[in-house]
Amino acid sequence: MFESLNERLQGTLKRLRGQARLTEDNIKDALREVRMALLEADVALPVVKAFIDQVRERAVGREVMQSLNPGQVLIKVVQEELVRIMSDPEGTDTGLDLKTQPPAVILMAGLQGSGKTTSTAKLARWLQERQNKRVMVTSCDVYRPAAIEQLRTLAEEINTEYFPSQADQKPADIARDALATARRSNMDVLIVDTAGRLHIDDQMMVEIKDLHRILQPIETLFVVDSMTGQDAANTARAFGEALPLSGVILTKTDGDARGGAALSIRHVTGKPIKFIGVGEKTAALEPFHADRVVSRILGMGDVLSLV
């Protein structure tokens, strides 16, 4: 992601060499390049504006340290602001909160095609292998029998307990029965996949709010396709208004996405990105670390080691 941002930033380094300090004039072109790169990456305009304003405020007037050139100083500010804009605003742990009477319920929300069902299986596998948890999964997506079958197949593949559901059942009934079964079976975690739609609609929101009321999940995760760009921010806003989201899973980050969703969603929802999907396999899920992702975005291992 963000290849164009990386390329543009590298170009600005050369133009700033030889300056003794950073001024409004000598960083103007550099910030214009950064702004254009962010917009081309499909970052939401309000996020771009806030980001550029913050970088300008922090960079202008900075003396250039003896060991660095002006370009590196500006890159350091850009790097720090990228980390800040993608990090949890409260500075809290971005991991899952499972501190509750078992089973800890995780509710998966998002549009159809965002990767909810696959992410449900990936998260179950991650909890089993990394956290040594006993996990049960179930699907409340009664509108797509294929989704129910997909989750059953994935659960079998990763050796996870699966609570069966049928297309002729009511989602609320599935949720109640799955929760009761998870309790009786002494499960540590119950992950509930929900129905997606091709767009936001009132029926969808009423249904998922009802599931939230029944399940009282400790985590409500918004699953979003990183390739949807600014649309992802709009969808995140709608879900955030309907549900008390606790975090985000950003899927398909291994594709040729322009990457705008990664910056926009945290800003729009105010919630941390907790995991990123990095492939189609059930093992392809990684905890999100803003500093590591930013280092990859900027392609700056060598520069960051200097600053």
C-alpha cells in the first residue's frame, strides 16, 4: 500500500537538502506532494487536511539536527503523524479485550464482500494458536446459505467448534442458542458472523443492533475491505453510529489497494485497527502495529534508524 506516497516523499528529500531549517516556503512543495499522494491513495479529504495541517505546524521552524538533513527531519514528522493518525487515540492496548465471564463474545460487522466470514475463521485460529483459547464460531447470515456453509467448512479446516445454523432460522434465535451452547461447553470465546449487505440499509442495522443486545459482546469488530477507499470511511461512519464498535479488522491489505482506508477509518470511527488480513489463508491475520505499517508505507528502515 501507499507506493505513490513512498515515491513522492523520496523525491521531496532531494529538494530540501542543504537547508538549515524547515520553513513554510521550503516545505510547501513537499507538503503539496504529500497531500496529492494521500488523495491519490483514496484517503478521505478531511483526514488529509487535518494531517497536512498537523505536519506543517510541527515541521515549520524546526532546526535541522547535525546528523540529519531537512528532508529526513520532515520525513520524521510525517512518520510520527502517520503513526499517530492510525493509532488508538486513547493510547490504550489495541489487542482484543477478553476480560469477562466466559464466553467472551465477539460480534463481526460489515458489508457483504468485506471478508467477515473468512476473518471470523482467521480470528478463531489466531485465538486458538496464539492465545490458547477454546473458540466456537457461528453464522447468523441466514440470507446467504453459502456463507453458513463456508464458515462450517472453515471451522472444520481449523478444528474449531462450530455451532450449526440454518437459512430458515431467525438470526436472534441462532444467537441465543449459540451463546447458551458456548456456555454449557465452557468455551472461552464465541465469534458470531453476521449478515452483510451490498449497501447500508435500515433492516440490516436493526437486525445487528438486536444481535448486539442479545449477545452483549465484549468486542464488536467492523470488518472492512482495504480496497474500498473512501467508501470504507462512509460505511464505517454508518456502522459506528449504529453500534458501539470496539475496533476494526482491515482485510485484503496484501492486494494492490491504494491504502486510503487504513488512514481514513481510524480517523472516522475513533476506534483502533486491531488486525489486518494479509492473504486468503486462515493463518493470514496479523495484529495491527501502526509503527510497523508506517515503516512499510514509507519504505524507510534506513532513514528511521537515523532519527
